[in-house]
Amino acid sequence: MNSQPSAGGTLAATPMAAGRGGDTGAQEAQGAPGTPGTPGAPGAPGAPGDFRVWPGDPATFTTSRMQAIRHNFDRHPLMQLGELAQLAKRLHPHKQCRFIVPGATQTSEFDHQDTDVAGRSIDEVFERIEEPRSWIALYNVETDPVYRGFLAEVAATVRPLVEREQPGMYQVGGFIFISAPPSVTPFHIDRENNFWLQVRGRKVMSVFDHTDRDLVSAAARDNFILYGQNTRVKSDEYLSRARHFHVGPGDGVYFPSTSPHMTRCEPGSARPGDGVSISIGVVFYTEVTRRHAYVHALNDALRRRGFSPREPGESDGLDRLKALGGRALVWVGKTFKGYKPSASF
């Protein structure tokens, strides 16, 4: 997850182009009694301390589309507010605590900064975290040794599901969002696949189809993979294309790379003494996302020459050939133009 442009040079200048859904409860992932996904059934957690993520039906899970999931990491000691406050204190000196710009809406730019707008310390931020519109995000928590182990624990539970379609999971990362209603995380896309887990409180996660080119154009998607420049919803009319997951502790959503998404915490979701929402995005790349990244690099070059190339994922054989050309372009950019590629490559 990265809403900031990639550092360093570019492969070439590319103009940005601004790039469907329904309501659902994440409870659909629980399954009926005696079915996979139901606590006590195969694929669901058993004894206390056995922390897992599981889909409603493991047989139909696919990495190519969004879907509701379940988990019990909300009970994990490292996901409790006190531990997260200590993590924030360790990350803050490294500018890995982010604070949203006041007045943000779901369709505004995803602007955030590394200092609290009121100049408060991390201790003060967490002391007042239940105040309305409080919002702090902890970025790249995998840099902390303790939470790197936590992310490995999460990844181990989903690896068998992921790698039957997309082998070679790598660069597992974590982004933790802590907020009090009313609050939002604006529309954006990420390079990684994402197992997004709600840990505390309630939230609405809105996810859009990653293949919707009216919402995010193919050119904008190429540009984002290469340079990290994010995109916005063109207008509020596109919000109806989202699938809305109403989630609480133990609920979650899986969505593929470049799926547009945004969240909101509504005032009615807060309860006395429990007014904080905590969620974590456990993100990762695979051999498939890497190959697609190289295809994006070649497609970007082809578009600048007037072509309309086929998108990654439309033809596996063509993707493998195009990835060779994209790999060469990225190498030239790194070697001669100062381009610093993301972990996508």
C-alpha cells in the first residue's frame, strides 16, 4: 500500500487518466453450521491461541476477485490498543505514523502527513483516540521485528489458499488504521493483494471491481504501478459501483491488487467505552503480481507510442512474453535514468 509517488527518476512521463458492486455484510463468510468457515468446522480456528484467516468456502476462494472473509486475529495480543500505541511510538521517529488532513472525504485526495495536525505527541494522540474524527495509520509495520512476526503468522494461514493460484508470496507488509467516527479513508488503490481484517469497532469497507476501466483507466493503472500516483473517483455517481462490506471484529475482506477501495466509520457505530475502530491490511506480492507489473511497464511504453495493448491477466502466454520486454525497460530505467522501482518488480 502506497499512496505516495515512487522516489527517484521515471521510465518516461505519462499523463494521468482518472480511471462496479452492492451492499453486503461480511457475515456471509461465516457459513452455515457445519460448513467450512464456521468455527469448529474444517478450515476454521479451533483451540484458543489458534489464530487464522479463513474464507466462507475455501473451495471457491480465488485471488482474482473481492470476497468476504473471517478471522480471529481480533483476539491476538498484538492487535490490542495498548500494544498498538507502543508500536506507534516505535514507528513515529521513522515517519511511519500518518495523520489524515482534516476535512477529508471519501472522494477527496488521500492526503496524509507524518505529524499530527494539532502538534500532539503519540501519547496524546492515543489518550484522545476516541474523540470524533481521530485518525492515525501505522505504515509498513513489517519494519518492526515483533510485528514482522505477527504478519508472518497471518500470512502462514492464507498462503495455501493464495499459492494454489499465485505462487511465490513475498514482501508481506502491514498497514494499521485506528480511528473514531465520523472518519474516512479516501478512495485509493494499492499495488499489493490485500487481506483486510477488522479488529475492533465497526466500519464500512467499500471495494470496487479492479477491472472497471470507467473508474480507473488502464493508463492510470499502468502509471500507478510504475510511479505510485494514485487516482480519485471521477464523481460521486461512481460510488454506486462499490460493494459495501459492513464489518465488525472478526470480519474481513480480501481484494486483489489495484482494487479501488475506501472506508468510513459512521457516528452510530460507536458505543460508550468502545468508540475506536481498528483494522489492518495484510498486503503482499506474488510471482503473478510481479509479472503483471512488468507488463504494466511495457504497456506504458506502448501507450505513449499510440498503441492500445492488452491488459495484464487477459492472456497468460502473452503476459509472459511482454514481461520480458517490461523487465528490460525497468532495467534500463534503473541503470540509466535513476528510476527506483517499487517492490512490485
